[in-house]
Amino acid sequence: MSISIQKITYIHTDKDILFKDLDLSVNKGQKVALIGNNGSGKSTLLQIIAGWLPPSSGTIIRPDDLYYIPQHFGQYDNQTIAEALQIDTKIRALHAILNGDASVENFHILNDDWNIEERVQVALISWGIHDKSTSQSMCELSGGEKTRVFLAGMEIHAPSVILLDEPTNHLDVSYQYQIMDILRNQDVTVFSSIHDLNLAALYCDRIIFLYQGKIVDRGTPEEVLTKENIRKYFGIEAQVTRNAATGKMQIYYLPGWVKEKG
């Protein structure tokens, strides 16, 4: 088991209950999508699992090396890229050692990661960040660049579990599919909120459907992404078919002036 939450309840400061006695698990190696309308509690749930928010009650089991990519990055604007990626102390320790400060503390912090700066640059370049120094402020980056910095962090830290909150939001189409391709092919557990149901169907093993703070369905994309669920919980008609090229479910949303046949 990579992630397990048991009887999680979260109550806002205004005493409104967002969700109560929520249970879910994500097994090792699974790629799981969390879907639902805005305001259903997806981001809050991910923040609780990541340890950013304390639940009002309940139990969370997660690995120590869990890596979380949030949806919004304003809280990092006063930090450098290195600080946001939590590699600043390691880089400082490396430079201190190279400059003659061979203290036990510096060697402990570096932890034999002598090529940390090279690894960071390779990771950033792989995500299209070519001209940024790790000492550069996050506030100087666009929304898409900030997202790609944190995506590069996946390669730097090599976690066993990755949490992502709407990771494709600020990205161009090419990067949207690049990230999903990379995540799909890695031996890592992924739990991500996803707005695009077709991306969820294409890349995920399981879908968890959150609606008004409750899990209303869970299972394979075929089991969860039905036209009945889409109509009931998203309020729109849809045609759900199987794409001949990918073999995966494909969802076509139908405008009001189209009446689905059959």
C-alpha cells in the first residue's frame, strides 16, 4: 500500500464540513486520477495527504519520500528555484566543501550527491527550462515555467509516490502529454487530480470520483467514466466510446443542440 486514508474528516474554519469519514487507498505502482467538479474537495484532499493541511480527524498512511506538486505556486514567489525544490542546503554544502569547509555537517547534508548541480540542470533542461539559474527567484517565472520546475523536481528527488494537483493546468498541449507519458512509464505510484477526463481515461489505471465531498464512484476508467456519471455529476450529456487507435475510452461532450442517438 502506497497511500491509505481512513475516516478522514475535514472541517473548514467556518465550521462547514468539506468531507467526512473519507476512505481511499492507492496501491504501489498504480496511476490513479481524482476527478470531480471545482469545489468538490480535490485540492484539499491532496494537501491533507501531502501533509500540508491537518485533517480534522482520521488516519493517513504515506511514504516519507512522497513528492507533491501543487496547483498554485504563489507561496514560492519569495523563494529561489533551489529553495522551492528543497535542494538549496545541499548546494550550499557542496560549495562549502569545495571552498575548504570540510565539516561533518556539510558532508552529512551533501550525502555523497556530488553531481547535484549537474542533475538539476539536466532535469530542468528536460522540461524546457534552459536559461534559468537555481538562484533565480520563482516570482520571475511564468505559471507554466513554475509547473515545469516542479516537474523537474520529480527527476531530482526520484520519489516512490507523486501527488499532483491539476498538473496540466498551466502547460501547453505538448507538455501535457509529455508529463503523462513520463508518469505512465515510470515505476512510481501516481495520484493526481485531473480536470481533463480524456487524459484520465488515457493514462490512469483507476479513477476516484469525488462529488460534494463524497466518493461517489471508483474503479477502472470504463467503470467510472460512463455517460450516466457524467450527466449526473457534471450536468452535461456525453458520448463515451473506445478510441480505435489507443484502445482507451474517449469522451465527446454533447452541446445542448445535439441529441445523442441511441
